[in-house]
Amino acid sequence: MVERLPQHRHCIECGNAIASKEKYCSDECNKTHTAKVQSRKKQLLLLYFGSFIVLVILVILSFWRF
């Protein structure tokens, strides 16, 4: 016999089962996930900015030789 589970979702941060309308099981998970997302955004911005600076330096050096 198949056991039916009530509608539920899993917390984005920790994976615990929660009510179907919620995204996080607690405020702590919400804050942790938000902090991780902000950190990833900063890292990605740094990567783009660093790549742009390296590209500009390489272009300047390539024109400087000639």
C-alpha cells in the first residue's frame, strides 16, 4: 500500500520538509541563504571586474609593442 504524504516543499538552505508556501524552515536559514547569495554575487562581480582589468592591460600592452 502506498502511503500518501501531505503537500510540502523542502527548505532551500537545509532541505527540511516545510509547508508548501514557505521557502525556508526558519529565519536563520533565510539569513544564511541570503548571505550566501550576496557572497556569490560579490565573487562574480570581482571575477568580471578582474577579467576586464586584465583584458584592458593586455590590449594596452599589445598596442604598446608596435
